[in-house]
Amino acid sequence: MVVSEVLELLIIRARIVNKSNDCTLFVILPSELLDEVNLRILDILSRDASRPFVDIAKELEISDATVHIRVKRLLAAGILRKFTIATDNVLLGYDHLAFIGININEGSADEVIATLSQIDEILELHEMYGQFDLLLKIRAKSLEEMRDIVANKIGRIPQITEAELMTVLKTIKEEQMIPLKKDIADAASADAT
């Protein structure tokens, strides 16, 4: 085995041990984990997570076993967190989208975040620096449901001192991942030198 392969296997093992023993273990990820091939695999999977490894291997002109091993390493390193689907929320009936800026009592962030994280309709939760302490993205099927979420779920959290609802009129662009074209080109030029 090559030293880099051993190191990557140790990283996978360290992450498994870390998850199973619930301890803190610091592992520095090798820069090779974000090489051109892995970036291209991530780019392909970001566009279609159901794409078979055999198809990815053909496109990249590598073996499907190589794709499989690289995806496992990306998962173990936490770079690739999960395979998921993209749905059309409007067709599912969730056509009301809003953002809520929230300010909270000082020192209550962890407790408020834990409570908000349990609310299914909150799709995103961000800790902010600026006008608001937290920014939430929520979806609902109707204005009545949106009101219920804001008034009866979020509004009842006692540590919230202020909230501002910003309803979305139209979504122009909504992506989950930044395209990796530039990173792939940078990695290719680095490999060429």
C-alpha cells in the first residue's frame, strides 16, 4: 500500500472510532481527498445522486471500484454527508416560503437552537452576525399554516425577544451546492504541474 492510501484508511477508521466512542478526535484531512477525480465525482453526484457508480466511472474513465472507494472515503471524511433527492415543493403543496429573523436573550443560543431544530417546518437555521441572531427558512402549505408555525411553534419560545417574518414572493434560484467547475479546473492545473 502507498502511504497516502494508508493515511486515508486511518482517517476512515478514526472517524468510525470517533462516532462509536463519542469522543473528540482531531484528524487532518489530506489534500489528496479533494483532488480532481474526487471533485468531479462530487460534481456529478450533486447533479444526480442516483447516478450509478458504473456510469460515473465510464464518464471519468476509471473503474467503478475506484468510484466506490473514493465515495466511501468522502463519506468517512464528512465531505459527502448524505445522498438525497430534490423535490418541487410547490407540486407537493408547500408553496409558501418565508425567512424569519430572530433575536434572542443573551446566552440562550444553544437552548433556542435545540428547540428550533425540532420544528419540522424549519428547513434551515443559521446563526448570524448582524441585524438578527438567527435566520430561519420555513415552508408551509398555506398562510394559515405559516401563521400557526410562527405564532404557536416559534413564537412560544420564551427566549425570543424579536422576530421578523419575510415572506418570499417568488424564488428565482435555489441551489444546495456551489458548482465545482472552478475547483476541478484548479485541481487539474495543480496535477499538471
